[in-house]
Amino acid sequence: MLRAALCAGVAWPAAAAAQAPGSALAELASRAELVGTARVEWAFGLSDAESQKLELVLEPELELELPAGLDLTAVGRLRADAFDELEPGAPTQHERSVISRRALVGDRVDLELRELYVEGEVGRALFTLGKQQIVWGRADGLKVLDVVNPQDFREFILPDFDESRIPLWAVNTEVPLGEFALQLVWLPDPTFHDLPEEDALFAFTSPELIPSAPPGVPVTQRSVDRPREFIRDSDAGARLSTSLGGFDLTLNYLWHYDDEPVLFREILAEPTGPRVVVAPGYERTQLVGATFANAFGELTVRGELGFSIDRFFPTEDPADPDGVVRANELDWVLGLDWYGLRETLLSVQLFQTRLSRDPAGMIRDEFATNVTFLARREFRNDRVAAQLACIHGVDHGDGLARARVGFELREGLELFAGLDVFYGSERGVFGEFDHNDRLVVGFEIGL
């Protein structure tokens, strides 16, 4: 039934056009391709023995060849969850611009235009205009330079990046310059990280991320002060890429609003005692970075470097007038991928972050180190795939371990099962979800 419904979008205009040979509609229908996927996924909490979600996701995708050498791509998503634990009630969507919000049908169903863009050439330049994902960087599991698009943290970092990135309306142009390629991006879409609300299953509670008020002091939070000017508040960036001596290299620059809100604080003295007022807002930052990758036989070496200028971090120092500290941030990752075993990938990555300042009371540590490991193997002519992945936070001894097995029963139909286990201190970014360990089973079918 799903296949028939999706195919009807192309079949109906094609059938109608057949009655008028040579018509523009017949020509348009012949250039269209409609595909899609349907996925059902159930997640069962191991700590509380309760279901976290029972989700149906439909993602139709239309590709259409337009006149003048243009190509149109449209991707939609319908998502329905039977349990409503990930986003209890109707989410406010304050972090998203009006043109990038989901359409909510009750509390458990949402509709989203994931992508809608036109691709074409002007001279030697290739442009992509519309709602899209712009991917920078080569890291897996965690991000250094892949920050052009904000992220949906509805399920923390458990979904694939392709699913959790929030596509933005943008102009994306790539221009060849001899041995180089220059990418220029303009993003007039003021959408930021979609953060879980306080009653959500994956709401952030770690003191590494959320400052706490002194005991007994009431807290008032104002509405978020978000950028609203179409031109002045746009983000823009450039990436220069080339190959040199076997290395794939890029230089990156992004002038953008930080996707994490800054929690500005004010302590008011009142007759009944002190009161804390929190006024969240978004602040500009600049990101300068680079990537490299090269293959040495069965070993691929890759890395990223990102330097953010003027980021804001919360502090619990009561003497600080606004509750935040301005600092520069240096992030880097080094990854090794080894393909020495048949149909097997072994990968390790080292991530480190350093802040330029570490004043008393600052919540974030000056240094932070994470290590990742990935083992993936395919069996039975690629019909069975098994994967084990782990992210370990060295500083707090916390992390996330994930195991997954997928079975391709036939072309376009996959059954899968997985286990997501958090561990470590509640102070850690991963350990705060130690109670959210889960078993995941489901299937995905191509339509």
C-alpha cells in the first residue's frame, strides 16, 4: 500500500499525460523519479523496563529533471511515535525559524520538509539553492567542523548525522579555481540546535552543560532573545579544497551564530531575598579550520582542526556579573581507519578540546578528551552487517557503547537490532543518561 501510494504521485500525471502525447506534463512526468523509505523502530528502556518509543518514519524523496539543465530534489518526513516520551506534549520549536519548523499533528505526529533544493550550473560554477544539508569535516560520532547545520538532540547523538542535522535554507555555490575548488555558502535561516525540554527523555542535566542556582534561590528564565534580521543575522562561510601529494585538504571559515544559547545571568537583590534571572541569547562566533585525509595502503589517516573565536561558557562564580565567560576554543581530531581484514573496518579517533581561559567557577573544564572506537564487518555477501562503536570521555570516565546487527532479507528490506548503553558519572555528558540504556529493534523497507 505504501509503495502504491508513493508511486501514485508519478503514475497519475503520467497516465493523464498519455492522453495528450507530446504535452509538457508528459515530458515532466518522464523526468520524475519518486522513491522513499519506511522505517518502524521500537526502543525499550533497560533500566525502567518501559518503552522509549515506537516510531513509524516515512521519508518520500522526489527527484525531477527541470528544463535548462536544472535538477530538483525534495525530501519529506512523516514521523509518528506511539509513546510520546522523547518530546512529551507539543514541542515549542523556539530554536527553529518559522520557515524551518515541523508541522505538528497532535502530540505524537509531525511532518517536516527535510530538503527542497534546485541544483544547476552557471558557467563552470555549480549552485544548490534551497533547503539542504551542508556537510563539512570527516569525523565520526562527534563533530569538529560539521557545524554548518544545527542538530536535533531529540535522541541525544544516537541517530545518524543525516537524520539529526536540521537542514537550512541556503545558497551553496562551488567554483573550480584551477587545482582548487571554492565553496561559498550563505544561510539566511536563523535556526539553532533543537534542544530537549526539561521533561524530555534526553533532557540535558549534566553540570558540564547546565549551571545550577545556589540552593534556595528562585530562578526566573526569560524568553530566548533570538536573531531576527534576514540579512544582518545571516551566516556565511567558505571552504577551499584541493589535493596535494596524495592528501585531500580543505581550509574552512564560518561566520555564524553559535547554535548553543548563551545563558546570561543576573542576580537581583529583592526584599524577600536574592533572585536569579536567566536571559538566554545567541552570540556570534568565527570558526577557522582545516581537514586532511590520505590513504596509505590499507590505512587511511584523517584529521580536523577547528578554532572558534569568542565563544561564551557559563560560570557558577557568584561574583561574575553576567554568569558567562568569553573564551576561544581549539578542537581537533585524529582518526585512523584500517581495512586490512576482509570486509572489515577498524577505526579509532582521538578528540581534544582546549579553552583559552579557565577562571574559577567555570563549568567547562579547560581540557576535554574523548576517544572513539568502531568495528564493522559484513558477512554473507554484504547481506549481514555487524557493528560495535564506543565513545569514551576520558575526563569523567563516562561514555556510550553501541552494538548493532542488520539483516538484509531481500533487496530493499532490512531487519535490525541494537543495544545502546551509557555509563559513567552523572557529571559527564554521556553519564547523565546512564538510566536511558535501551534495546532497539525494527525494520526498514525501500518503497
